[in-house]
Amino acid sequence: MGNPIDGSAPDQLGFNSRAIHAGQEPDPLTGSVVVPIYQTSTYKQDGVGGLRGGYEYSRSGNPTRTALEECLAAVEGGARGMAFASGLAAEDTLLRTLCVPGDHMLLPDDAYGGTYRLVARVLTRWGIEFTPVPMHDSGAVAAAIQPNTRVIWVETPTNPLLNIVDIAALAEVSRQHQTLLVVDNTFASPYLQQPLALGADIVVHSTTKYLGGHSDVVGGAVVTRDPEIGEQVAFHQNAMGAVSGPFDSWLVLRGIKTLGVRMDRHCSNAEQIVRFLSQHPAVSSVLYPGLPTHPHHEVAARQMTGFGGMVSFRVRGGEEAALKVCGLTRLFTLGESLGGIESLIEHPARMTHASVAGSELEVPGDLVRLSVGIEDIKDLLADLTAALA
Ligand code: PLP
């Protein structure tokens, strides 16, 4: 039984200690405390097949990437971690590992637009079927399962509507129907939410976001609970080749070390911004799982140790007013992505979620999404005050 607070077994290091040390023993050759960037494509062999450290070619394996992969497995409490060139590369590799033509998957009806596009416009061409489902309704999920359903794909909190899905409840549905439950843990990060401990089979990440944490790298991850599934994904990682390069792996590894302290600040800044927005006359509603009025607040409080740094809100005056706010902030930078130390603002309908316009996943035009950074809260509040005036 894992520790409910940080997911660790009683005899394991705590979350932050694992984030800083897992896979990162000082270099045996030089004593370097930080894992070096092994910027190499190949490795000298001592005679044919005589591999020194088990490495032969950096698509198949690279020591910097191995360090990251071990760290990813440790912070998610999984058997095997794998690092990819992007979150979507991780998703593509995973889905083509788990599914064959004719298989069916359930997708959130408010999935991240890129995930929806990957499934709806790429994987369907390879014979994979899908049904969008409101994942917070476990009855609807159970009802949508077909004999050929292989995967239930969950995001929680969702992007950009910040809905919450009960991971433990869906793990039970998944177990009963012998499907695999995959959780995209990008928004929460493993510091705030441990899907594998809650019964999920596999976690995916866009490490571009909170794990990297500094908006300077694009990357993805898959962590599996089952070592055999991990082995199958690793085979496809090498066979398909969408791996994380050494420098990108190093950046994500460095980011993970400070994940805990960054998330604490993201959460506390977000909570203060939510309080401010909730009382603002120009705002018609605030979407944040930490609000007691949020429809899934209780589930969030049960399965998360903090409510995260993402805040969405709807502006009075419709799309035009929302676009205006997005253009008026100065410290909140107008940009896609999220999870970095700097605050970002965006208009999902026209930006991150433009790819789902006209589909059942379309998001409202009056919606604004904030990725609350770790700047001084007084400056962030002053910025929003001016933009909403
Ligand atoms: N999952 C979520 C929840 C995301 O927000 C994103 C990107 O925004 C992705 C996956 C895709 O990750 P990447 O952009 O690193 O390919």
C-alpha cells in the first residue's frame, strides 16, 4: 500500500528525494553530481557485441535518457518509464503499442485538442475506433464500452475546462471490462496526483509542461505499472524512434528536481487568483477544481494533494471580451503551452483548441485559460486587475 500523500511505499524515499536522486547516482567515472549530457549517437564496442555499459546506439538507449526514464518511473511509482520527443509522440507510440486495427478506445469528450486530432484524424486511418465520453460519469463510461474496447483514456484535470475524473472509480470500471486505463497526468503532475496508486495502468505526460517546468523543452513520457507492458512500449519506442534526445532529457531531468517546490507555488498563486477572479464583475464564472462550488471538487480533494496552477474563466461579453483580455495582460504572456515558471494566458477556442472547432469537443468562445506561474502574486493580481478593468 502506497503512502497516500506522496505515493511512496513506507520504506521508500519521499517524493522530492526521489525526484532529485532516482536514476541519478554520481557519475562513477568522474564523480559528477549531475548526470552528464551524453551527446553521442553511438558507443565503442570492445569487440563485436562487447558493450561497455549496455549501450549501442542512442535511439535504442542513451545514459542521460536512462536517468530520466528511471526518475520518471520513480516519481510516478511505476515499473518502467520511457521518454519521448513530445507528449504526442509518447501518445502515438503508446496507442500503437496497445491497439491493433479494429480496436476501440474511449476518449474524453473534452480531451486536449492534439490528443483528439491524433486519434480522430491519424489513428482512425489505421483502423482504430473511438467514442468521446464524459469521463466524470463512470456510468456513461461503462455504457460506452464495447467488446473491442481496449483503452480508456483519461485526462484529469482536463484541458481547458478543468473537469475532474474519478481515477479510482474508472480503474474499477476498467478492471471489470478488462480494458487498460491510461491517465494523462500532465495538468496535475505526479507531485499532486499519483494515478498508478489509484489503480490506473499507464500514465502519460507532456513533459513540456510541469515536469520540464521552464518552457525550454518539448518532451513526452509514458510510465507503466506493469513491466511487461513497459517492455512492449519500449520495443515500439525503439522501433518507431520518437525518442527524447540527450539534451532534452537532461533539461526535463533538471526540471523534475524542483517540481515539488514549483508546484507548491503554482498552487498557492492559482488559489489567490481564483479568489480574485471569483469576485470580479467582468468574470461570469471561474473553473478551478479547488473551488468548493466546482462540480467535482470532492473527487479532486480526494485524489489530489493540491489543485494545480491551471485556472480557466469565462468573461462577460462573449468571445470579443475574452480576446480583449488576452491582449491586455503584460506579465501573463499570450502564448500556448502551460506549466512553466512564467505565467501564460491564452484563448483556447482560437489557440490550443482550434483543432477541435466544429467537433463535439469545441470549447466556448468566452473562455480564457491561465497557466499561473511562480512570479510574485501581487504583480500577477495587478496585471489581471488592469486587463479586466
Ligand atoms: N496532453 C496534454 C494535457 C497537453 O496539454 C498537451 C500539450 O499541450 C499534450 C498532451 C501534448 O504534448 P506535446 O505538446 O508535448 O506533444
